Amino acid sequence: MSDDATSQVESNHAAYVKKYKTQAESHHNGETALMVDGEIKAYYTTASEAYAAGDEQYGLGNFSIQQVGADAIGLGAQALALM
């Protein structure tokens, strides 16, 4: 994972925990949030849907996904398996 992608994962997860976690778990538990630059852009039913949307809209390394109600998802080499 590039430094930019790592930065997105780390900063987005920190923003999720600080700003969104409580409300997201109340309204979107079990869904997957697509995050860019510390903001949730959309919620998806599955991680693969969120990943595909992030790749299409923002490009690899420019987004991260967060499963609501779980720890951060590190995609690394396993990202292609989601497609």
C-alpha cells in the first residue's frame, strides 16, 4: 500500500471513530462506509460494493472503506479478491 493509501486509511479511520462512529452504528450497523479525506461519502450493503464505488469514483489509494460496527478494513493484497 502506498503512503497516500495508508494515509487515507489512517486519517479516515481516525475521523470515523471521532466524528461518525456512534451515529453510524445507530443507523448503518453492518453496512460499509466509503470514506474520502475524513468524510463518509456513502454507505453500501457490502464491502465489495463500497470498494468498487471508491475505485470508480476516486481511484485506488484515494479512499478507504470502514465496516460499521467493526475495526478498520485493511485491504492490501486482498483487495482484488473483493472484486
